[in-house]
Amino acid sequence: MAEKSELDIVLERDPAPKSRAEAMLFSHGLHAIKTYRISHKLYEKKVYLFARMINYISKILTGADIHPGAKIGKRFFIDHATGVVIGETSEIGDDVSIFQGVTLGGVSTHKGKRHPTIGNRVIIGAGATILGPVTIGDNVRIGAGSVVVKDVPPNSTVVGIPAKIVHSETTTIDLRHDDLPDPIMKVFIDFCHNLTELEYRVSKIEENAKTKPDDKKEIVHRPPK
């Protein structure tokens, strides 16, 4: 069985294109990946100037800034390319999907490894930011708008700022990155439940205080003889 091309991946994961021709002509994500592949080959041959030139032209045409030094695996998919930034020392595995506005960025100025390493079959939601030389395990889902600054174990779902693990055992490619658990909302709901329980207990204490007889002896005032 022949390996799927990146055009096949676009048609598989993006429901918008109605034909192969439409995907080939108008998918900015596909164009960004194709031009990256060319620039990366030049970068590996140390033809840095031409590699960066292709990267620069691609950024203007597609809206994605993928450094030619980044290492990206097979069947990579970008759904909308606008605002995507992938740094020089980023490493991305196979079957990874990302959405618009995703940043794989660095947090230092040293020349070594300073960008994320992404495992296989990872989904990164729109607007998510992953910073520093962190490692994202296989089969991870990162919710839209999340900020990841620490390693994420395989088979996990993370959301929030900073991102926290909200689910484990993600084993299939699922492009949903919006309907994910919200850890902040969960804490808020738990707080409301605890507050309601506390109010109920206080009301019971007040009711018991009203109905309980007074333990003090009644003082009788007698008129003087």
C-alpha cells in the first residue's frame, strides 16, 4: 500500500476542499509544508541564504513562518497557516496536526536546543503556544489557546494557561480541540458546591438555635414586702 501524500492528508483532515485540485491550489497549509520541505533540504546542505529566502517568501504567501532548520516528520498537517510559527530547533514527529496561530517558540537566546520536541500523532489547537525545549509525548492533544511550558507525558490532553493535564489515554487522531475539559471551570463548580453545602449547614445551625430551650434559669422579680 502506497504511503499517503501530504495532499491526501489535507483531503483526509480538512473537510473544506471539494477536490484534489482545490486543495492543491488553495490550501495555504499545504503550500507552507511544501515550501518548508524545499528550504529544509537546502538548509541541510548548508545553503542557508537560499533556504532562508524560500522561508521568507513562503511566510509572505502563506502566513506561516517555519524555520528551514526545524525537523518535521511525515504526514504533517496545518489547517490554515496564518500565524503559525515553528522555531529553528523544533522537532516534530509523524502524523502531527496543528491549527492557525500555533507557536513552537524558544525562551532563550543560546544557540543550542531551545524549541519544543513534539511526538507522533499530536494535535495542537488554534492559538496554542509551546515554549522552550519541552517534550510533548505521543498521542497528546493540546487545547486551543493553551500555553505549555513543561513536558507533557504521552496519551494526555492538556488545556489552560499554564497548561494542565485534564485527561489521559488519548490513542486516536481526533482533531477536536475545542470541546475539552476546563480545569478552571471545574474548580469554580467545586467551589460553588462547597459554598452551597456550607450555607445549608449554617441555616441548620441557626434553626436549631431558635428551637432549643434556654438552659438558663428564669429569674423571677418579687416585689418588696
